[in-house]
Amino acid sequence: MKLRPGLYAAQLVPYGIDGSVKERELAAMIERNIVVGGLDGLYIGGSTGRIS
């Protein structure tokens, strides 16, 4: 998969004390990163940096 140029960040995942993914909080984090933060995309299990 080839990424388009832009700003991408590693997506953190919020976990509950029982190890489950907090889906509502994750959705809010994704929206904040893409819509509010203006990122072009997110890495899942990746690193932060600029793709050019």
C-alpha cells in the first residue's frame, strides 16, 4: 500500500482495566485527530512522522 503525502500519526488505543478496547473513546480520538487536528491519516501500530 502506498501512502499519499501528508501528515500521519500513530493512533493510540485506549484500553479498559479488563484489557478491552474502549470503543467510544477510540472513536472520539480518531475524530479529534482527523477532523480537528487535520491529519491526513493514522498509522495503526505504526510510528509518527511525515510522509512525502
